[in-house]
Amino acid sequence: MPAHKKATRKTARKSAPKSTTRPASTTRRKRGARKTPSKRWSQRVTKESDALDLKHGVFRQTSAKRIASSLKASAEHSARRKSGAYRSALSMLTFYINRAGKTLPKTERSRLERAKVELKHQFGRD
């Protein structure tokens, strides 16, 4: 490419006027001023969605039977669920396990997996 064409391109870019002020309608917001969605969307799902009205700390209980019985009671008494009690309880348990992901300790994961089996027994779905 000839040298004079490169020079005209560069001068064309440099000669474009730079605006130092913007009209009020086009000013950008500061990043901190914009409200960002919650990082803990899974917590918002459990509180605000049509899921279940769970007892506080239900997944922290030490026994799989107690977790399953608490989920069953919550599912049967909840007015917010869209499907059957068994399906809602199992969905909430699976949701918790999946959202915890790799950070869930093996002992806790195995207890929650046993709670799934116990939930099946309590609902008579053997």
C-alpha cells in the first residue's frame, strides 16, 4: 500500500473532533450506580418462587430421615407448590444438591442422597 494512503487514514482519524462533554441525555451512569442482580439467585429462588415454604436449616439436619420428613411436611402444607407434594419435595432437594455443586462435602452429599431415598419411602414410592 502506498505511503500517502496510510498517512491520509491516520490524519483522518486524528483530525476527527473529540468531544469532551456529552449532552445530559447520553451521559453514562457510573458502574456502582446501576443496580446489579443478586449473586445468590438460588437463594432468591427458594424464597420467592412457587417452590416450597421450607423450615429454616432443613438441609443442615444430621439425619436423612429428619430431612425427608421435614421436606414431606413442608410439601404437604405448602400453598405455593405447583405440582404434587412428592415431586415438589424431591425437586427442592435436588435443587439444593445441584446448586451446592462441588463445594458440598461428600458426607453431606451422601446424607442428602440418602434423604432422597428416604423421601421415596415416606411417600410410598418404592
